[in-house]
Amino acid sequence: MGLAVVGDISRHTTASTALRDFVRECDRNRQTWFVSDLDELGERLKG
């Protein structure tokens, strides 16, 4: 993992198809993750 963006950005991804697609593509790899909170980050790091 290189970068984790922690926080709820659902309001922004709901409003922007381009951002939603970008987040989805980023979450497919291990370089950049978008997570809603530190608990979710911890779970992703375990797996």
C-alpha cells in the first residue's frame, strides 16, 4: 500500500461519476485505497 485516503467521500462520489470510477479503479490495486474510517483500513491491511 502506498496511500490511504481515510474519510467518508460518499457525498462526492454520488455527485461525480468520474470520481466514483476513479475510486473504484484505485481500490482494485494496492497502491491507493479509499476507506471510510480507520477500522476499515485495519481490515484491508489484514487481508
